[in-house]
Amino acid sequence: MNRVYLDYNATTPVAPAVLDAMLPYLRENFGNASSIHTFGQKTRSAVETARELVAALIGAKPSEIVFTSGGTESDNHAIFGAISELLVAPALLPGPPSEATFHSQHEMQNRTARSGCAAKTESASSAPHVITTVIEHEAVLNACQELERQGASVTYLPVEADGRISLDDLRAAIRSETKLITVMHTNNELGTVQNLTAIGEMVADTDVYFHTDAVQSAGKLPIDVNSLHVDLLSLSAHKLYGPKGVGALYIREKTKLRQFLFGGHHQRGLRPGTENVAGIVGLGKAAELASQLWQAAGRAAHRRTPRQTRTRLARQGPASPRQWRPQR
Ligand SMILES: Cc1ncc(COP(=O)(O)O)c(C=O)c1O
């Protein structure tokens, strides 16, 4: 029986050009990207090229891209990184407290001793507040639920009949304790696209961080982190014809995130651990293929008359995933 694979939101096959780009880094170019000798320099340069390609896909600077193990890690890093520093229960968090949390941990111990019970948050009203939606992927929903157990307060916005949140609901949910809004770009089951530009504009001049899980949209929709006004964005290679187990987190310059993993100085200490060079090269190549596709689509759209464009969009939607299919 000839089986047809239609579950491209679950994962995509690795594009042949991506595999070709990766193979040398699984064979002869095996150096550790942190080694200072020639073997290491070769892989370091491949990692930095991939960083540039991923940055170009979303309109970011290479220095704002941190490679991770995938969408789940990127989401967790963004959410816990933005909020956990603000909780008065850092002892509940994995890993040693950073300098900034040490003081509050000390305070918490005193308070716990005085009250005889575990202090969860400074007070219900000053607990950091997060806004998300009920349709997020579990990587976001379960991270938010864990934040609630650690003392944060979370609002889960419903979606309307069109699968999008109401901007009025969002505006009404924002309060002075709101520190993070995390709203996915494209839903993995519905395919609905949230109006990130409007959300980004709503919080652009505030100190509320705006994170989006763009795992399902990166490479499939044009993304510009500046016009969306996002501070944090998660993506994953295996959803855009790259390999599994590698992704990226965009962290806007000057965004203060608590360290999530503790270890060596890789990726400026933001994400310690020896880089998965072949995976990162694969993600970079997948990002490059997607960028080229968007550029070609942009040139074609430029050549079309407005009437032809309207007819094409009505028939096909904004981008044809058929163009993405790897050659067999
Ligand atoms: C919207 C969304 N976010 C996050 C993830 C998790 O990504 P990963 O599989 O790379 O951990 C997925 C995967 O299905 C997803 O669809």
C-alpha cells in the first residue's frame, strides 16, 4: 500500500539540501565548536553561519539567536527566564540562584521561619502575572501551570469563533503586575494565525515582555520580529524541513532573562552545552531555503498584477506548501 504522509504539523521530512549540508558535520568536521584549534574553528564558523541564516529568516540580529534543543526548550527558556527571577520562591527552581535572586531567597527563608509555612509569593497582589491563551501548545501551557505552582498568576485567554483571541479581552487582562504575554503565532491544530502585530503594538512601550511560540509558522509565514514587536520567539527545525532536536530562541537585545541551564560558556553562557553542530547547520540550511522561497514568492508577487495576486491568494492561500516538498 502506498502510504501518504499528511501530518506536516507534527513534523516534516528533512529536505535533501538540509541533509547534504549536515553530513560533513557528522563525518569529517566533528570538532567541538568551543575548541580553539582548526577542527573547532571550522565547526564554530558553521554554527555562526547558521546563526546568521536563522536571524535573517525572522529579521533579527545574529547575536539575538540562541540555539536550543527545540521548541519545547525555547518556550520554557522564554517563560521561566522572564518570570522566575520575579518569584520570591527561587529555592523551588532548579539550579543555583543567580546573584539577583540571592537576596530574595534569604528573605524568603526568614519569612518562612517566622510564619512556619513555605512562602509562595510576596503577596497575591504583587505576584508576577502572565497572560497566555487556552490554545497554546503544551510546551507553553504546562510551563505556565508550573509557574502558577511556583507562585505566579496566569490568565488563560479564550479564543473566539475564528480561533483568535479578542484584543479587547487581552487589553482588559493586562494589569500592573503583568510581566509576560505569551501568545502563539500559528496554532498547531487549527492553523489559525494570531494578530501578533496588534498585540505587539499594544505592549511595545511598556515593560511587559512579549513572547510568541512561532514553531508552526517559522519558515511558513514571513516573520519580522521588529514589525511584530516581539521580545522572544521560539522556533524548531523539524517543522521546517530541518532535523529533530534542534531549535532556536530569539531574545531581543537588552531583554533580561534568568539563566535557564547552568554549565559552560557556550553561546555566551545563555545556553551552555556543547553545540549540536550538525543539527544547527541543518536548521540554518532549512532557514536559508525558507528565506529563498519567500524572496522568490515576493519577486513573483511583485510581477503579478493586483488582480492576479487576489485570484492566486483566493485559490492557494498565502504560500503554497507544495513548493516545500523535498524531491524524492
Ligand atoms: C506550536 C508548537 N510549539 C512547540 C512545539 C514543541 O516543539 P519541539 O517538538 O521542537 O519541542 C510544537 C511541536 O509540535 C508545536 O507545534
